[in-house]
Amino acid sequence: MTEEEKMIRGMIYDSSDKVLAMKRTNAHKLSKDYNDTYEDEVEKREEILKGLLPNMGKGTAIQGPVQFDYGVNTVFGTNCFVNFNLVVLDCCPVIIGNDVLMGPNCTLATPIHPMLIEERKVKFKEDGTPYDEEYAAPINIEDGCWLASNVTVCGGVTIGKGAIIGAGSVVTRDIPEGVFAAGNPCRVIRKITEKDSIKYRKELF
């Protein structure tokens, strides 16, 4: 089994593996290329995203800047919108459904490092190459979710259909569908109901 196969399956893997290092370098370069474009360079941006995010649905728009660890392990559905400064550490699959919104400064982080310092410390191979022992867990953000500004989603989390995650939240465990959740750690505040309709919004002026 290759180190990439181990990584995708959530097993302990060697992050210094040459194939993985090459794929990370490619994704980092493409991320920078995307970040160096202007919004009106539509064709150029689309071409870069084809290489960085080959599994992206139609109608999805990513504002940028962005930073992906692999890119190819992230799947976007259709008609999503991502605001500034998205970071995705997609060592395990990151699956994002349709009609998902993300505010500025969101982070989706699948890697998990050991709790014990002896296991977490950098080690060295016989040839001097540094490596560490780590694994990852997938992230699943279902259709219609909204992640507000500065939300962090940790590995192993599923956010249910239509859920809203409040600004500044750190999501460490699953969130059910159709709820508003917030906090650090993120917890369910209440269900989303018809009373949350925009038609009930009070006019400010």
C-alpha cells in the first residue's frame, strides 16, 4: 500500500513520501498562481482551478486567496460560494455539497497529530530525511450549509444539510442538519425554523 493510499484511508502515513511531497508542491504552486490573479481574469482563474480543484461543480465561485494542501482530495458541489482566505488541508477527503456558503477566513483541517510528545516529535530516516507520524480524518459538509466568518472545521466532522455555523466557531464534532450551531467548541444552539425567514427581518430604516 502506498503512503498516499494510507493517508486517504486515515491510516498513519509518512508525510515525507516523494509522491505526496510532489502533489503538495503542485497544489501550493497552483494556489499561489490563483492568488496572484485579478478577479476579472476569469479564463485564467478557471484554468488554474481545473488543475487545483478538478472535482469542482458548475457555478461554484471561489474568491481567493486560497491555500490547499492537495486540492485533488477536495470535492465541491454546484453553486457554492467561498469568500476570502479559505485554507483546506485535505490529507483526507473533504466533501462539500451543493449550495454551500463559506465566509472569510474559514479553515478545513483533516490532519491529526499524536497527543503524546514522544510520538509527535519530528523523526529522521537513515538518510537524514525528517518525517513525522500523523493521520487524517475526512470532512463532510452537506448541501446548503453556511459557514460564517472564521470557522474552523476539524478532521472527522460531518455538518448536516442546511446547518449554519456561527462566526468564529471551532467544529470538533458532528453537527446535525437544519440547526444553528456556534461556539468553541461548536455546539447546537437551536433548530432553524420558518421564523428565521428573511421576510420576517425587521427593517432598519
